[in-house]
Amino acid sequence: MATDVTVAGTTGASADAGASNATGTPAAASSAVSRIDPEWAAGMAAATGIPERALVAYAAAHLTVSAEQPSCGIGWNTLAGIGRIESGHGSHGGAVVGEDGWVLPRILGVPLDGNGVMAIRDTDGGAWDGDTVWDRAVGPMQFIPETWSRWGADGDGDGIADPNQIDDAALAAARYLCASGPMTSVEGWRAAVFSYNHLDEYVDAVAAAANQYAAWAEGAG
């Protein structure tokens, strides 16, 4: 399900899943956002309907993790599928993704109090979700605080890992998915997405979105 990402400064070149950056060395998280070709991002955003700033975050995470873990095979369209289902690409509840990647107002899930959802008592003292009794999913990729404590990433290179910043959240999500193993087969892909949310219906919804984005991207290519 991986699709190509065009890298700034390499006209006509692209970085597939499993590729290194333009210099042949692993892409640093601090530079991946700036490496996304603006023309590619604008074209793909127009073709897919994904907000351009969110698309840049998904593509940057794709580049970084493809260099770190070439065998994973994750694509930006998979991250976009998850972002769409989790928060409408950072738009849930009227939120907006700023040019700096920060999503405001913050997106918080319902309290995980066992009422129709899993029960997870507070693990972060309310630091991320403002709830000192129950945990809540946080940010555009909806990370539970306990999961963020393990997988939090600094995708924009500002020295801070924050689930409310879309570059950080997308990179963390990509690494989390790849921890399940290669995503280059249907089975491997579904297992990775299932690890993100343990519902087959969720996996099906993400697959439908990711495949649609891939089709639109191919049509625009």
C-alpha cells in the first residue's frame, strides 16, 4: 500500500517505501518535513482532499521510517488513512492544523472509563489529556498517554515530542505500526493496523481510506 513521495531538490526522483534519502543516508526526523517537495504536496493535497500540512506530516514520517526501517514498507497513505479515521486529519471538533503543525484546539477522546470503551485509569497525571482520573486519547493520531510515553517522537525537530503536533504524532504512529513487522503483505499490513486499534472494522475502514488515497495519488501522478 506504499506510494511515492517526491523529495525537494530531486526533480523527478521519488522515495519509495524502503528508500533512503537523496544522499543515501538515513533521513533525520529533524529534516524530513523540510525535504517534502512543496509542489508534490500541493498536487497530492488537491488530488486527495487531505489538508496539505497534514499530508506533509504523513509524507515526512514515511521518509524517516523508510530510511530507519527499510523492510517495513509503510506508506504515507496508510498514515493518512489512520489520520482520517482518528481525527479527520486534525479537524475533529473544529480543530485546525497550523502551518507549524500544531493542532488547535487540542483533540481529546472520551474518558476511557469502561463505559462502552476500555477502562484505562490515568497514567500521566493529566499532563497530556487534562484528566487525572481516566486516560483519554490525545491529538490528531489519538495516542493514549501511556502509549505516547513509549512511542512519542519528535517529527519536526524542535526537541519536543508532543502528540498534539502532527509531525510528532505521524512519526510516532509510523514507528508504532512498523514494530509489528513488515507491512508489505496484506496480512502484515492488517496486523500492523490492528495493533493500532484492535477492531477488524477499524482495519477495514483504514484500508478503504488508504486505498482510495493511493488511487487518487496514482491518478494525479
